[in-house]
Amino acid sequence: MTGDQGPGQGQEKERRQEQRDRRAQQPGESTFTVLVAAAANFGIAAAKAVAGLLSGSSAMLSEAAHSVADTVTELMLLTALKRSERAPDEDHPLGYGPERYVWALLASVATFVGGGVFALYDGVHTLTRTEEPGSPLVSYLVLAIAAVLEGFSLRTGLKQVRAEASRYGVRTRHYLRRTTDTTVKAVVLEDSAALVGLATAALGLLLGQLTGSGVWDGIASLGIGLLLVYVAWVLGRSNADLLIGRPLPPRTRAAIREELLAVRHVQDVLDVITLVQGPGDALVAAKVDFRDASTAAEVEQSCEEAERRLKERFPAVSRVYLDPTPGGAARGAAGTGSQGER
């Protein structure tokens, strides 16, 4: 291999450098998205609580609990962002990236308990008592304002999701389903659920006003509760999956293998293991069969070259560990030799 670079190679390096710069900006984008959501939900929670108490609406009180749970969730997500960005140290040599998923998992529990369980309880309580609904005018006003604020927060989250999906060349829905940035995923799902919950609460109020029955208010509260339980389950499962250990996508793993095979003195790649440590932070470990004629110095140079190539092509790869391992034929010969010596 020569040190000369053509125009295509120079453009490729510029593209890779741009990807690394964008990855460095991602934590700031996520923080801004979460801050917008937290500010919106804090004001909405207070307004919904007042409207629920004035109107006696179970659905409005459930929506207030929903917004309180969302506010607590966003505070936990902010904690996750700050704590996961700490640099590696002696006690945590691989960094604090996975701590983001611990706090995000706790946030999903807060959504389940603080929002879903309360809404289900309040819905059942409303259905088992016989009280006429109060005036819903204040509730309608609060719901309209909340819808505007939640819509703005959702727009901010979707803007980041679409930008990231475009960078990776995938559809927005696929990126949202598979992204390792669960903080933004939580904001988008919770804001989407919030808008659906607002529409459900408004429908419950309207039907209760038309029929004069509080049953519809209780049914709306149950619907909001079930929606929150589902969102909490989706977020909890995503974070648990990442805490257990999720590899990079199959296509990326195949490309990593190809990149390793292109390195000088590499004869075969016996095994590749990848592990996501956090958004834009992945570990690669591989068992590599080097050519038998290669010297120790050439093997060392090949390992350095492999690490450089992988980090340039895949900006998310932050650590590369290669284990020189004899191939199948060499292993068989070694085993036969050992048996002959016996």
C-alpha cells in the first residue's frame, strides 16, 4: 500500500471527519431536546391539575399525572445524559456510557408508576362512583394550550430523529426503533403519547358533556392509563436490551469483517464481537488469523492499521481489540502434534 491519496480518498476522509464532528454534537442536541420537553411538561402538569380539580374530571387528573410523570422522566434523562458523558477512569475503563440506559430504564418505570398506574386507578375509581361532571370549559382551554406545547416539543424531537436517520441513510421509523439514543426516543414516544392522551381526554369530556354521564370520563382515563403502560413497556424493553448488551447491526458487522480482511497480513477473521456502549460508542473485538510468515512487528503494525481503518470508516467505533488466533488448519495441526507427542 502506498501513502499517496487520490481525490476520492480525500473526499472520503472529509466525509468521515464530518461524521465524527456530527457525533460529537449529538449529546448537545439530545440535551436541548430533553430540556424543551421538560419545560413544556412542567407548565402543562400544573395547568392540567388545576383544570382537573376545577372540573372534577378524572381524565384531566390522569393527564396531570401523565405530565408529572413525563417531567420526572425528562429530569432522569438529563441526569442520564450528564452522567454518561464522563470520561473513562481507573474504576470504569470503558467509560460511563451504559449508565445512560440505567437512568432511562428508571425513567420508564416512573412513566409506568407515576402516569399509567395512577390513570388506571383514577379511571376505575371514576367508573365505580356516581358523580356528574363539572364545567369542562377550563379543561378544554388547558388541553388546547397543552396540545400546542406538546406539539412543539414533539417537533423538536422529530427534527433530531429525522436528521440522524438521514445521516445513517435509513427511514425515520427504522431509526426510531433501533436507535441507541434512548433519551430522544423517550421524548418522541412520550410526546406522541401525550398528544394522543390529550385527544382522548378531550373526547371523554365531550362525550360526558353530551350525555351527562361521568362514565366516559372514566373510560378516557383508562385509555390514557393503558397508553402510558404501553409506552413505559416499549421504553423499558429498549433500555433493558441495551443494558444486557446489543451488538451493532448485522450489515455493520459484515462491513467490519470485510475491513479487517482488507488489512495487510490478515489471512482470516475467525470471530467478530461488537457491543454498543452508548450512542456513538461501540466496542469491536475480533479473533484474527494472521499469515504464518508475518513477523511480530508486522502483526503489530496490522493491528494498528486495522484500528485506524475501523475508526475512520465507522465513527461509532471507539475501541478495537484484536486477538491473534491460529486458523482452523493450524489448530488441527497443533492438535495432531500434541496427540503424537503423547
